[in-house]
Amino acid sequence: MVRKTVLGLMLALGLALPVMAQDAPPAEIENAIVSGLNFPRGIAYSEDGTLYIAEAGAGGEATIIEIEGMAINGGVTSQVTTIAPDGTQGVAVGSLTSAFVPMEGAGLGLQRAIPAGDSLWLVLSDHQNLTVFSDAIVEIDTATLRVKNYIELFAYEAANNPDGTEEIYSNPSDIAWGEDGTLFIIDTGANALYSWTEADGLQLVHAWTDLSVPVAIEMGVNGDIYVGFLGEGIAPGAAKVEHWAADGSELIETFDGLTAVTDILVTEDDTIYAVQLAQLGEQGPVPNSGSVVTVSADGITPVAEGLSNPFGIAQNADGELVVSVNSAFAAPGSGAVVTIAAE
């Protein structure tokens, strides 16, 4: 069995996780625009400058399943947190399901919350069919919170198994829109890139059979597709960013030599940023070893180093970069979003 998530791969590799961090009070985080979050993952700005933060949550008191002899507790602590341009903090969507594995030091649930027009798109993943919304993309109306579209990914994986592995596993992780409005979806568990429209439904664009573990997608200025990869086994240097043609038909170039990429950002000047979660040692992730880098034909350039388990990256209207930190392997309530200097 090959679990194609950061946490699952950690267990599969037999790496110890820093559980002691959960017993210590959250440390003060420099340059934070918001703190006290429960495992923040993807972050995105709306057109009016509001920052949307996907909090995976801290589980709850109910034991919902046991995996490999370990109890996973669940609750409704996952949510979409917002920060308005004036700094006001709010909750756009609350009481989403969350599962928490203490030995893994992270919540499982909401991965991303991306605003688009009058809709908010939620990317939900929590280790296969634990809840009614597991492993799906959900579009909701921002005014009424009513569901507008529900895209089921696990059923497609079960019926088609795009990567051809023995394990049937769906774990959606990111979405982006093409110039014609087509929605592109990265399913990490399926090792696949899908397209979706209301007219045509879910269609396979490409499947990776080398278990390189795609986790993030961005669109370039000209409509081309960029995909970020965690890397097989989260091995140092195994992660990469691939640049594809706008229709996904041709691989144009590859930027490799990265480690544990969780998110990417392509800015208006076509600068490519990649978030690296952590460097791995014999005892698991090395504390404060996460980073943000740029990649190009000239190589890899550090932008921000010494970050604590960063995950998501976004850029505001002023060109300032923000990154979510303590996204995993940390104490509940220690998550934050911080500013970093752009390259």
C-alpha cells in the first residue's frame, strides 16, 4: 500500500514524527498576519483583497476509525478563515469535518478554499471516505453557502484507476482554471490531472505512473499549466515542478532538484515560486527547515528559509507574498500565515 500524502508517506518510510512539539505552547511567530490556526494549508486572495485560509482542523473527541493500530479522532474543527483587507478576521465556512492523528501531528480535512466570483471552491480530503464530502471538490455560493457543484473524485478513481497502481486511493489537493473556464484538478492519490466542466464532467488529462506525487497546480500568464510534485518517498531532491502546454498535451520543461513541494505560485512576470515543506532527517522532518524558492532554467534560488513546515503560498495586490506555516508536525493552534519578501 502506498499512501500518497505527506503524512502517509512519513509512516510508510518508518520516520519518527516530532510529537513532543504538541505538548509545548505555540511559539511566537514573526511577521504573522494571523496566528492561532489549526494546521493551515492552502491560502488564496479574492478580488477584493480578502485572504482565504483553509484550516484542516484539529479533529475532535469522536474516534472514527483505526488505521494500523492507531485511533483517528474526528470532529468539526476544520474551517475557512478569512482576513479582510482591514485585518478583520472571520469565518467564511465553519464546522467542516476534520480528522486528527496525534502521532502524525496534523489534521486531515480541508486542503484549499479558493474564491472565484460569487463562489468558494473547497478541496476536501481526509484519507478515503471518512465523511460524505470526502475526496471531492465542492463549489458553494458565498452568500448562501448552498452547494452549487459537487465533483466526486473517489468514484472515478475506483472505476478507472488512472495511475494503474494496486491501491485505489483518491486525495484531491489543488485546483486551477484555464482561460476558457475549464477547471483543472490535481488528485494526489490518483497521481492524476483532471479537467472538469459542467457540460463534459470529469475527464482525465494526464496520469503519472512513476509515483512522483503531484500536489499543486498553477496557470501561467499565457495559460500554460504548472504542476508541483511532492516527490516519491519525499526523498531529498525528488520533488519538481513541471511546465505543460495549456491543454495538458505536452510537457514543455521540468524544474527538478526540489524537496517536498506542497504548493507553487506563478506570478504575472512568470516567476515560479515553490514551497518546500521540510528537509527530512533520520528522525523525520528537521525543525524549521522549510523554505520558499524560485525555480528557473538557471536553477533554484532561495527566497525564504528557516520556515516551520510551510504549505501554501499566495500574493496580494501589492505584490507581497504570504505563506502558511505549521501546517503539519506541530501543535494544534500553532498555525499561522506570515509575510515573506518577494524575490
